[in-house]
Amino acid sequence: MVAIQRLAADTIRMERTLEAPVETVWRWLVEPDLRAQWFAGGAIELHEGGALTLEFDHDKLSADDVPYPEEYGCKKGIKSPERIVRIDPPHLLAFTFQEGKEGVATFELSDAGSGRTRLVLTHSGITGPVPMASFAGGWTSHLAVLQTRLAGGEVRDFWALHAQCREEVKEALGADA
């Protein structure tokens, strides 16, 4: 079962313990080349109000050459201009999502002991059940990739992982997810 909660009608929260210190996880959040290996690359201005461009290339997330599923094919190569809403390096990063139309994603990092990091991701301002299910499945799969990368592993097929995460999210959040 995935560690995800619905905090409100427009808010989800997930938590992971990552096998790396806070400073390392922070680098994977803010350095474009590292971020591209688990989520989306793109330039970032590390200050409140700073620009963040999310450049999605899911080909970088799978070790194998995996084709995009038909339902996502048209989204390949999308660039999304965002803004940093809050930042407190290396513990907090919050940015708009889908140019603010789908709220704010907030990452909070804290020391979990033994060189590990507790990551809490809260995505608020989601516009409805369909986007909620989509973001919950997406974030769950992207965080799984981050967790795998930080542990020194690789994901063979991101889209298979994504499909599995979507099903787990539906189970965790209920029928309207």
C-alpha cells in the first residue's frame, strides 16, 4: 500500500524515507540534471518568486527503451513554467503546478537519522477528483523513482511502475480517486 493521504478535497500528502542525507535529497530536488532523472528537468531560480521550468522527458526515467503509452504520448516534451512559492534550503521547496492552475507542490525534508531523509510532499489546490487521481498516481511513481535512484537502483519500466502506482492510489484514496 502506498503511503498517501487525502488531507482535504483538494490536498494530498505523501511521505517517504529516503536512503540519503537531507543535503543530497535537496540536490535531487533543485539540480536540473538530477531532477530530470526522477521527475522533470529544467532551469530553476532558487529564491521566492523565482522561475522554475519543468521539462518532462519520461524517457530518462526508465533503464529500458519503453514506449510512451498512447494516453500519454501527446504529453512528451512538455515544458511547464512555474514559480517558487516558498523556499528554505535545504528543507523546504514549494512551487506552483501547471502554472498555478493545479495548486502548489510542497516538499519538506528532515533528518530521519542514520543518514536518511524524511520527505513529505503535500500537493494542495487540486481542482477535482480526476486531477487528484492523476497527480496522486504521478507523484507516487515519481517518488518511487527517486527512492530507487537514491538507493543506487534503476527503474526498468517507468510506465509499468506508473500503472501499478495508479492502482495502489485508487485503493488508498477510495473509489473517487
